[in-house]
Amino acid sequence: MNGGIGISKLITLLLVFLVLILSSGIGTAAEIFVQPGESIQAAVNSAVSGDVIIVKPGTYTENIKVTVRNLVIKSESENPANTIIIAKDPDVDVFRVESNKVSISGFKIMESKNDHAGIYMYQCKNCTVENNRLLNNTIGVYLKNSEYNLIRGNLIGKGEKGIDIEQSSYNTISENRASKNRYGFYLPNSEGNVLSNNILSENKDYGILLSTATSSTLTGNEVSNNGRGIHLGNSDKNKISDNTIVLNKVYGLFICPKSDRNHVLNNYFKNTVNVEANNGTGNIYNIEKTAGKNIVNGPYLAGNYWATPAGLGPSEITPDNDGDGIADKAYRLENSDYVDRKPLVAVKIQEPILPVANFSENVTGGSAPLSVMFTDLSENEIERNWDFESDGIIDSSEESPIHTYTTPGVYTVNLTASNENGSTYSNIIISVTEENADKKQNSIMNTPGFEVIYGAFGLLAVFIYRRN
């Protein structure tokens, strides 16, 4: 009886555990493949949390709504050029996401019109949009009331707005390229977003427009050849640093009178009008000189680098007599009471000075024994080493040594000149021959007994002649 009750309880517990597993989605995640001619929306509708939808290369014409959380939708090839999604209804977003932890990657997404987006994310958290091409949409990626999402590595062009972040906070927008839109990035009524290492070019009106956007960070971006570079309207406490802002038509940076406590530091400006800095409160354009590599490879962080296309910017023409990479004179921003007190200057990096090995010798050849005097003529060296006999052994470190060759042969004399930056060398050939014939003859004639031997040979020669 008790055994039967135990088994019944065990079965009940197992059933409860099974229900919990099924309801939580644990162990049910699957890969769902979508072939050309099939529907991505149908795959989404059949998916549960944790599933991965893999789309085969091809062209798909549809609008897709995603409400399943923790879902991955990606192209199999990871190549946006061959997996294309075109809006079936251009008055609807291509992707509309209303859930958390959704990832969309590897697609070419096109033709959503009339204020609709290639990817629209509403009330989303922790979603990822990565490695897509969003072209010919009114808005490329549109975040509304969304937080902590990642938009990375996308190409967004030929629309009204590349990325629109409205009433959305703490999102990361990184390594994207927005080109040939009206606005590259547009951030209205947002807070705490990070825009890093993006390229914004050839956008008609603005590269980056902040409107009532606070506490955002713009760093490492390249903002070039737009109508206007970066525009701050009614936007406070933003940090704009380490950006390259060049060749924008109207201005590089605009800060309206109601934009306060923004930090503009360590940026590279090169525009006909670099900045329109209206007199908001507490905006900062430099810090105290601090050790660290700056945007023009100088040794200190301080202010910004101010250049112009004509080569007449303050950072280009102001002296830097102490060579610290900071101009000797402060720069008052155009039509503004604001001053960059420590504008950066490009530091001239001195090339290391190498030694130049050179020497002279009084003779280059002769018979053994041959004494040769060498004279060091090197430049910039702090150490010299001579090898007279081409055997790899250092024979001297003197400035003007004398070496005597006693054995006939051909010798390569090598001088190595060194300093803290390196070494160079120079060499010549010394030819040493045997003693010449005259020296040998004189040596024999001066030998003791030579005259007696010579006279004896003479008498012998006369005797032989007379006998014949």
C-alpha cells in the first residue's frame, strides 16, 4: 500500500517536472532552416525561445514580425549580398521586433518606405542587429523605447535616417557605416547611448544629430563629407572625444545655446568652419595636460586638434616651442566666448640617428711585412671595433690603430661603428704579397761569406772557358 502511494507520488513529480521543462523551453531549442520560396515569418511563428532560424541564400519578399524572445534569425552564408529581404508591403517595417534578446544578422534588407524601417525595435532589451546591409529604407534601424541593445557592423544607406534612436537609452552603436542618408544617426530624447568607431560620410544634412539627448558618448567616429558634422541641440552632459571630424560643408560641430556641460576633447577637426560653439553653460574643450597618446600621436592629452583645408588652423600655425605637442597659445573658438586653452599640435617625430661608419688608410697593399695605419672617420658613433684580418675577431677599438701584416694574403678590413640606435660598418681590401726580388737579392749579397762563394764561382767559370 505504502509502496503504491510512493510510486504515485513519484509519477506526479515527474509529470510536474516535465511540464516545467516544456513551459520554460529548456531542451526544446532547435535550428529551423528556411529555403527560398518558404516564409521567414512562418519559421518565426513556429519558433520558441532559444531557437535559431537559419535562412538559406536567396531573395525573400515579406514583412516579418517577431514577438518570440531569445530568438536568433541569421543568414546561413553570413553574407548580406546573397540573402536579401525586400518589403512586401513598403508601408510596413521589414522587421518589426517586439521582444527581448532577439538577434538579426547577415541580411540585405530593403524598400521599407513612408517613415517605416528596415528593422524597427519597439520596447526591446538586449537585442543585437549585426552585419546587415540596410538600403533604400526610410529608416535603416529604428529603436523606440528600447534599452541595452547592440547595433554593430551594419552598412546603412540611401534613406532618410540611417539609425534613429528615439526615447531609447544605454544602447551601443558601434562599427557601422551610414552613408548617403539625410541624417546618419539621429538621437532624439535619448540618454546614455554609446556611439563608437562608426563611419558617417556623405549624409546630406547631418552626420550625427543629438536633440534633447543627454549623457551620451561619441568616441572614435569618423564624421566626414557630410552637410554638417555633429550637431547638439538642447543636449547636455555628452562626451565627444577621439573623433575625426573633417571636410563637412557647413561646420564640423554645432553646440546650441541650450546645450550645457558637454565635453569636447581630443578630436581632430579639419573643416572650413570647425565649430559653432554658442554660449551654453559649462562646456569644456580642454583638460590639464595629462600623459597619454593623443589623436595626432603626441605624448599628452589636453585639448583638440584644429586644422582647416587651407592649412591655416590654429593647430597648424601656432608655435610649440617646447615641443610637447601643445600649442603655445590658446584658441578662442569662432564667434564664441569658449576657449581651447591647450590646442594640440602635431609633434615632429625625430628619426633615430644612426652612426655612419667610415675610415681611411695610408696604404692598401704591399709586400710583407706590411704596416698599415687606419684612421676612424665615422660620424655619430660612441663605439668602434676593428677587424683587420677578416676572421671575425675584434683586433682594436682605438681611433687610429696600426696593424702589421706578416703573412701574404688578401685581407678584408672591417670597421663597425655603433651607438644606442644601431650599428653600421665599412670595409676595404688590403693585399699583402711576398718580399720582392731586389729585397731578396740584397739580402743574399749581404749574407756573410757571399763574396768568397761568388769569387769561387768566377774562377771556376774562367777555368771552364780556357779548357774549351
